Amino acid sequence: MADIAAAPLTPASPPHGALARAERFVWRTARVLEQRLFAHHFREGAAAPVETALEAYRNDDGGYGHALEPGLRGPASLPEHTARALRVLDAVGRCDARRAEDVCRYLTSVSTAEGALPAVRPVGNGRGTAGVPDAPGSLSATGPVVGLLHRNGVWHAWLFRATHFCWQAVESLERPRPYEVEAAVLFLDNAPDRARAEAAARRLGRLVRGEGPAVFDPDGLDTDPPACALDAGTRHPAAAGPGAPRLPHDYAPTPDSLARAWFTDAEMARSLDVLAAGMREDGGWPVRHPAHTPERTPLALLEARPMATIDALRTLAAYGRPIT
């Protein structure tokens, strides 16, 4: 049988360019879902095969499990798996009200009375390492989901409560942790009340600029390898613990994000330079390791690297950086 990793690239792809190297990495290491996503984003692949691959992770309760988010093993539906599923559906333009109805039913069943989604903590059981909700609800779990649903024009009874929770959580942040800022931005970028979102983003930006390297690390713009990088099996010192710094592109992965205004053009350009330089010899990008997620096994890291690679390429492309 021919090696699928050796399939010919399109004529526009230099064989030793970044996109060609990333494609070979994805074909050699990725799950079917990420292979289909790569094809959709960079090889004019259709959306339907992505949806088909995603369906394998869906459960009867409307949520998603089965290690869709690689750091959480086991079959059970969890908020983080479901958030990842919504990201995939959004990325291929299939996150409509019909598809979101079952998801919102699941989210209603696991949310707090205020509509907040709980973070998860890892547990060991006979079916592998999984995770269970860990109350109370958190902005980090709720903000990205609510933002994606609003971006796709979804409305549901649960979403009203969850939106109110996110507003209260974002507007009460005083010493935010990096992953809380990222979740807040994902919510604010898509919140229906744009004037309120812009005001909240300006306040949050001032906090980010003033809270130190755990939230924004200007010195990290001159690091090589990139700050917070995590290769499979090798932890970069800056990636450990709650003090892991973030760079501008982490908060503003696209130029239309409200977080883009927090950084100068020079800071963003250098941040993108650091991101581009993060490609490893095998053609993939390393995995970021947020402090609030469970420790990832070598298998989970390997499964997550194609996701990180696709995200890195999409960010570079969004800012007009050549990726061929």
C-alpha cells in the first residue's frame, strides 16, 4: 500500500515550504478529524467529511466525549469536549441552530443554576483517564462556548443564563489568569452587545498590560523557542504552572479580535515571528499547556499537536503571513 503521507501536494505548494511540511506531519500523526480539518482549511476540502469524522465523538446526551479533547480520556461527555466540537463546527460553517439544539440540551444538563459550565478535573477509572465536572461554574469553561454560539446566531433558553454569567464574570475580573483572559476574549469578540463588549475589552486590556508576565510577557517576544512551548514529552520551563506567560497572538489569533488593540503593531509582528519560528523539524507545532488543564500523557500530547499545528497556520494566515 502506498504511504498516504507521500501523496503529491498541489503544484502551488513548494515541497519544502511550511505548508507542505505541516501537511506531511498531519498525514503521519493526526487523527482522521484533524486530517479532514487540514484538508478543509488548506486544500479546499469539503465540510461534510469533517462533520462525519466529528460525529464519532458525539454521545446520545448531545455532548461529546471519547477524548475529542485529547487531555481528557474516556467516553463520557464533558464541557471541554463539547467546546472543542463547537469550534470544529464553527470552523467549517456548520454550527447552526439545528446542530446546536442537542448540544444546548447537554449544556443545560451540566450547567449550574446560573447557567455556568463547570471546569473538569481528571479521574482514573477502569476505562482510562477521564474527567468529571468540578463545580462551581467557571468563565474558562463557559466563555468560549457562549461566544461560539452567539457568533453563529444560536439562541436557546440556557444561553440567556450563560450569557448573563459571562458578563458578570468578565466585568468582575481584577487579577485574571491567562486562560481566563483568553476565555473572556472569546466571549467578548462575539457578545451581542457590542458597545458593552468593547468597553469590557478596554478594561481587560489595561489589566493584561499591567498584571505582569503571567498575563503578558513582552520579554517572551525575544525567546527562542517560543515561550510556553511544549513538545511531546518535553516541557519548556516557561510552560509550567500558573505563571506561564502569553504572547499577543494567544489573545488575538485574528486581527479582528478586540484583543488586537491591546498590542502595538511591532509587538504583534514580533509575536507572529515567534509563532512562525515555532514549527519543529517534523513539520508540526508544539502543544501549549494551560495551567488549568490536566497533565497530558505522551499519547494525548501527540494527538493534540496536529490541532496546535492547524491553529498556528490559521493564525499566521489570518494576519497575512505567507504559509506556503
